[in-house]
Amino acid sequence: MITEIPPRSGTAFRLARGDSLRVIDPEGGQVSDMLAFLADDPREALSNGRTFDYEETIRLTTGHRLWSNRSRPMLEIVEDSVGTHDFLLTPCSEATFRHFYPDKPVHRGCFGNLAEALAPFAVAADAIPTAFNIFMNVPVAPDGKIRVEPPTTRPGDFIRLRALADLIVGLTACSAYDSCGGSFKPIHYAIEPGGGDG
């Protein structure tokens, strides 16, 4: 069953070990911030630093694993129709909007949406780490300069991740102007028992 995350909102749910999460961009050009925490102890969370270290790349796609702050593999990317994601930038927040978009209304962003969605799972706002920003397009120049460009996704593009432990997952339809090319669109997701086949 496919579930829709409305534009500029977020959700959280449990994902059992062995099950897969398929995140879909139904219209193209949208980003989804994803967090994961160990279900039995939410102090263990996705870590971009551990992931970059152990996977030896910042370009994560099919075959790579996402690691926790305690050096445990939490998710494996088993299928990826896009191949462009970001694990450098934190979820957009009210401060992000004040900093980058001073002429636009302040929005609580993905950070606020994730904090609200994760609160029932005993995950405090201060425990929210850098998100795995699915479909986000953040080129890194030779001099180290980064920029945010619109996603390259087309309608129906997706990524499938298999849970390697029992997890709590937070997921958004991103709220920042640059991340989604200035337009706000939904994100779809599906939980597929045992890994799923499409």
C-alpha cells in the first residue's frame, strides 16, 4: 500500500528488520528527508560520518549501507532509480528559512515536521541528526564549495532500502525552496514485507 506525505509535512513509523521502505517521487523534482533510529534504543541513530567512513564515499546508491552512530549498519540501499542523494546537509528549519530566504515566510521546515512526528517515539528534537536527504541534488565543486540544485528525479523515480534492524523512521516531503526547485510536492512511500519485489 502506498501512503502519501503531503507537501511540506512529515511522518514517522516503525520499520521491522527485513522489511523494505520504498520512497517514491510521484511528480518528480521533490526531496524527502529520512531519519532512522534503533527501535529499542532511539539514542542510536543514522550517522552520516560513520556512513561516509565505512562506505568510503559520499555518493550513496545501490549496494551501500547507512550506518548508525554506534557503527551498526541500519539500512541497505537495494534499488535506486536515481542515484543522487545528499547526506551532508541538515534538515531545513525555521533558522534555515531566516538565513537563506529572508524575503519569504518562515516555515518550521523538515526539522519541525520531523520533531513533531518523532515525539511519540520518544525522540527529542535535539536528538535529530543530519538526515539522509533522498533525491536531494547537492553538487560538490573541486574547491569544496557546495550548492543545492533541483532534484533530477522524474515522476515515479524511487529508492528502496532494506531495514537491517528494527527501526523508527522519520520521513518528509521537503519544505525548502532550493531543495525542490521552488515548488512543493508530495512524497509517496510503501513498506514492503520481507524486502518486496516492486
